[in-house]
Amino acid sequence: MLTAFTAGLLLITTFELGDKSFFITMCLAMRHRRRYVYAGVMVALVVMTVFSVALGQFASFLPKSVLHYGSVFLLMGFGFKLLYEAATMLPQCQDKTLALEDASVECLSEAERDAIAAVAEAERKLNKKTPFAICLEAFLLTFVAEWGDRTQFATIALATNNNAVGVTLGAIAGHAICSLIAVVGGRLIAGRISERMITLIGGVLFLVFAMVDWFEGV
């Protein structure tokens, strides 16, 4: 269980920093009360984590060989994809705090552009800025952003070969840490995140876990 918890915590903490949902949380925290944003974001992430672990556990009923090779190739695929993204990523904006207000800035990443656009669209539809409305906005934006995201597939892959409770607790802890950084740090953190480095580390971690799965299966 400890191994599963550590793997979930390590992967999610690495992948969520600089992810689309991370920037959505950051943008919302710049506009609304942080406690309400954090509450809505965490509810969405907990629901998504439990669902992803359940999918991973369901997949564990597949033949062992299919499960083994599928998990390895899934992790390897994401690893090489992230390494490619890191190699082709544009230089970071000198003033990210200003860039986060304008999705047209060229040096913003795709995740940042998507986050800004999603928050801007949601803000136009938000008529009453009550605590419930803010929580609901944060929940919906985060849930949609996480659906089909790399962190969801990472959680599913981990849950197929590891303790379900450990993966769930580790992933939730990782989400809680990253979301807290996004909410509390806001503009200060935005200008200091090297998304290229985070993406590179994420790619390496995916490949490391793919190798671990491979040798464990052998």
C-alpha cells in the first residue's frame, strides 16, 4: 500500500503542476475567494480519482498478459509524448502574470491557452458570484479538464497493478498539494513555473514506471 501511495503521490504531483486544471485553478483563484475555488476543485478531483481507480481495478480482471503489456505501452506512450512536447515547447513568457490574462500571447502553452479560454467563457455565464456558484464553476471546469487528461490515464494505469486504496490516497494527496499551490501562489507561482522542465520530468517518470512495470511483469 505504501508503494502505491508513493507512486500515486509522485506521479500526480509532477503531472498536475503546469497542467490545464492547475492553470484553471490559478485563474479562478485570481477572481474569487480562494476557499470556494479550492473546495470546488478538490471535490472534482476526488470524484475523478475514485472513478479512475475504479476503472483501473475493473481493467485488472483482463488477462494478465494483456494487462501487463497494455499498462507498459500506455505509460511509454505518454512518456515519449511528454518528452516530445518538452522538446518542441515555446520559450516561457518573461511576464507570465500578465500573459495569463490574455490567451493570445504566443509564448503561452496550449494548456494555459485552454485554461484562460475556459475560465473566460465560464465567467461570462456566471451571473451570481455566490459561494455555491463559485464552487460549482470550479467543480465543472476542473472535472471537464481532467476527463481524458494524462493524470487520469496515469491513475488508471497505476490502479491496474497496485493497491487501490494506496493509489487513491496518494493521488488525492498529490491533487490537494498542487491545487493548494495554484490557489495560494496564484500570480507569484505562475511566473516561476518552468513548464518545459515539469513536462520533461513527467515524461521521464512515465518511462521509469513503464520500465518498473515491465520488469515486475517479467
